[in-house]
Amino acid sequence: MHAPTRLWLSRSWTVLGPVLIGLAIRGAAMASGAGAFEDPDNYLPLARSLARGDGLAWKGRPTAYRPPLYPLVLAPIVRLADPNPVPVIAALHLALGAATIWQTTLAARRWGLTDRRALIAGLIAACDPVLAWQSRFIMTETLSAFLVVSAVASFARQGPRGLVEGGIFLGLSALCRPSLLPGAGVAVAGIMASSPGSVRDRAARGLVVMALLVAVLVPWAIRNRLALGEAVWTTTHGGYTLALANNPTYYRDVLDAEGDGVWSGAEQWNWWDSVNRTTNGMTEPEADRFLRDSALRLAKERPAAFARACLDRAARFWSLAPATAVYPARVRVLTALWTVLLWAALLLGLLCPGTWSWPRVAAPAAILGLTIVHFFFWTDLRMRAPIVPAIALVAATAAWPPWPSIRKPRPARSEPVLSGR
């Protein structure tokens, strides 16, 4: 019984080791510096409105400006722990961080990766500075990362149960962070293109996942139809984030300027003020469409600048280190060293043919989908946090270092030779 015991301990530490390391890093991040558990997107007021029984409302008015899932998760916490819910939210984020690391390792095992490579995937999810740092804010990155990797791990289960769970998790991820919805669409395309069976079988699987995803979103769309007069399927925030990264002031102050390109100061405030004055009196859906149309009009009028802005946003999304104006040099250097190695492994993993077959394709689907979104919408480095576990899984499949990526099957026991017959 010694060998099975050692094997069990080895595989247990493949999960427990990264989880403990991840908890330690997140705990240290939460305890360090000022600004921990800031709420820049006002999720706590939305959660408090839900906890009072007033629905998702901002200043007494129904809103769909933010996605609903994260405030729904926070609502019981603020109901029980107000006026200081931060310790419980910290515990929630630690639990979500641990669950994210565990699901990353679980997905790697279901992919058939060796224990060593599953450990690497878990360690990347545990130690990534972007994902760990975001755990100290009241924002959606921590929850959305868990939902993305849970979808990937569910699909790796295969069979009907895996499809059902994966489709539900994709829907929940879109309710938490709508920018993940295109990645869900790419995952469905991956099912139809690369899952086993006939064309009809693949199409049926894709339609099942799509139907489940839509079913998760339907209650939110119905609520918005009743509360706002229009069936908003995601949020009324998309037009704003598109215009935020595509307006003449931003192009002048960031795209055409020298330096680190962090947009702040009086010019940014003046743009915000002009938007508020222009959209005053509009409903949320009307303001959303107005801002979307203004950004599209600018793109049509200045296609070369818009193309440059798209490339600039992609560079920011995949940048090696955070902005100079925001973080100290030591943090930037350490982050860059980590990211260079991670990007090298990610590239090698993407070059592996098996990465683009089902069910592994669900991970690059999430990466590709979110990258496409942030070609056009406002972005910075933190916005890649939800796909860090997917990056970790692809990186763990890299053909370098040269150890095997797939577990070798156990040798079959030899049967005793029967004689005397």
C-alpha cells in the first residue's frame, strides 16, 4: 500500500501546494498598502440596494449599468455584515481564489496533463501578479476568473454533464463580466468544429451549450425589459467603455502623446463632464446607444487613428508591466520578468496542435474572445485577469521544458501463466 499512498500524497499536493501559495500571496496583497477593497465601480451600493429589497438600483432608479451577478453575490454579505462588510468580502475573494486555483489544476488533470504540468498550471494561477492583485478590490475580476476556469474544467469532463455545467458557467461569466461573452461564442464554435463525432453530433453539442448560455441570460433581459423598457442582455455600460477609448480627447492625450499614456487629469474630467451633460435626460439604453454611435462615427471619420488605437489597446492588454505613473519600478520589473516567461510558455502552448482540439480549445477560446473585445473597448493590464487561469492551462502544455505533457498509462498487470491444462 506504500506506492498508492505516495501517489495520493503527490497528487494531493499538486492541488494543495498551489492553493496554499495562492492564499498566502492574496492575503499579503490584501494587507499591503493603501486602497485595499476600494469600490471604484460602485458594486457595494448596488449590493446594498438588493439587500434592502429595492432591486438593482442606483440612487433609487433601476439600472443595468453594471452586470448583476457580482452585486447579487455581495448582497447577502452586506445584509449580514454592514456597516463593515470588507472582512467577509476578503474571505469571499480568498475562497474564490482558492477555488480558481483548484479548478485550474482539475482542468489540467482532465486534459490528461502530467502531475508536474498540472502543478505548473496551478502555480501560475496562484502566483500571477495581475490576478492576485485584483483580489484586493471590490471588482468582478476575481469572480469572473473562477467562472471562466470552471467552464473550461467542466467541458474537460466531457459527456452531457460537462456540456451542461460548461454552458451554465459560460452564461454566469457573461452575467458577471459581459466582455467574456465573445469568448463563450468562440468556445461554442470550437465545440462545433473540433468535438468528436459527426457534424450533426458536434452541432447538437454546440446548440445545447448556446441554449444554456442564453437561458442563463434570459431572466436578466426580462428584468431589464420590465425595469428599463428594453430587453438589455448585457449592460448599458458598453457604449460608455467604447467611447471612453474612442473619442477625440483620448486620441489627442494618449494616442498622439508621448510618455506612458495614462489618461488622467483635467482633460479626462472635462470629457466625463461633457458626456454627463450631453446624456442628461436620456434613459440608460438611449445613452448607451448615443455613446456607442459617437465612437463608431469617430472610427468611420478617422479610420487610420482608430486602427492605431486598436493596436495600442491590444498592446496595453498584453503589456508586460503596469504603467510607470501608477506603480513603482520594483513592482514593474518583477511583473515584467514573470510575464516574459509566461508569454513564452503561452506562445509555445498555443503552437501545440492539441491546444486547438476539444475540450482544450475552450481555454484559447476565452483568451481570444477577451482579446478581441479589448481591441475596441477601453482596456488596461488588469482586464486580462479573468483569463489568467486559461493562460495558465495553455502555458502548462508548452513543449518546453522537455518533459512529457501527457500522463503515461499505467502498465497493465501481467496475468500469471496457467499450466497443467
